[in-house]
Amino acid sequence: MRSSNPAMTGKIFEKAGTTPDGSSTMTINGTINRIGLMLLLVIAAAAYTWNMVMGADPGRAGTLAMVGAIGGFIMALITIFRPKSSAITAPVYAILEGLFLGAISAIINAKYPGVAFQAVLLTIGTLFTMLFLYRSGHIRATPRFRRGVMMATGAVFFAYLMSWIMGLLGMQVGFIHSAGPLGILINLVIIVIAALNLIMDFDFIEKGSQMGAPKYMEWYGAFGLMVTLIWLYIEFLRLLSRFSGRD
């Protein structure tokens, strides 16, 4: 049982083990409740920095966005390496990422009105579409499927890492960030890969509940799914911005 999402590797559940008391084990409904809570935290934090950008304090919003991006990354690492702390670190991660997403969404939406709301709708639509495909059995997380998604996700991560490093050196990878046909095509491919990661995450959460993982793993499962959803939203935001920039 593996996932290309680094937060959702099978080794996490192996380390967590099982609990003898069935009442204190991970359940799908419990994980869904925690996903809902994390979504509310993301929305609340995002609304805060969004209003700052739209109001009279965009500078402070930029600072909070930076704090959110760096802090969210740190919280993600802590959660991945210490799952038992996820009941605390996962909600904090949601708040920090919300601060970041709210600010960048407001900035992009100010330039291209409506794209943030459209990105939210597309993300929600993709989530429920992939959930339907998974629950109906149209897409199954087979070993071959997992390997393919893991390789594709690794390639995306490597491409973004190299683009970031080259950007620090003053060299830009134009075709990745351009609004041209190639840039849009690459963006669409990445969105498909992110969406396929949702299948992996659904399967991972389901298997974790079947294995009788400890109760705190509900928070960890919710955190892993949120990582994918945030990635998916950012990619939709990038895609819509590119289309709007071509008008």
C-alpha cells in the first residue's frame, strides 16, 4: 500500500501499527470529519489574508503569505516525520496554507477577476469526480497504477525543483511558466497527475481504516488529502491565469 503523496506512504501505517481497542481506531467517517474541519480552517485563514489584500494592508498580507508558505512547509515535514503529532500539526498546517492561498488568490484574482472562484469550483468538482470514479470501481489503485502515478509525480517534483534552482541562478525555464500552448499543455498534464493522486489518497485512507490504524491517523489521513487538494487548487489557479492572460 503506497501513495505518491509523500504524506501517505504505506510505511507510515506500518510504523503506526494497530490498536487492540476497536473504538479507538481510524475510521473513514472520522477522517472525513477532520478533512471538513481542515477545509474550514483553510477557508477562514484564506479569507483573512484575502481581505487584507483587498483592503488597506496588502503589505502585511504579503508577509503573512510568506509566513504561511514557509510555516506550512515546516508543519508538513513535522507531520510526515511525526504522525502522532498530526492532531496538532495538521490543523496548524491548514491555517498556514490558508494564509498563503488567500493572499496569492486575491492578488491573481485582482488581475484576472473570477479565476480564484473558478479554481475553487474546479478543485471541488475534481475531488468529487475522482471520488465517484474510485467508489464505483472505474479507477482502482492497482500496483501498476501506483507505480505510474508515483513516477509521474516524481517527475513533476523534479521539474519544479530544477525550475526553482535555475530561477535562483537567474535562468528561467520559459516553457514551464509560459502562457503559450506548451505551457498550458504541461499545466493540464500536471493537473491530471494531481487528480490521480486523489485516487491514491482515497485508497490509502480506506486501507488504513481496514487495518485498524490508531485514531490519530485520521488527522494524518486528512492532512495527506489536503496536501493533494492544495496542490490541485494551485495548478488550476495557474491554468486559469494563463488562459486569462492570453485574452
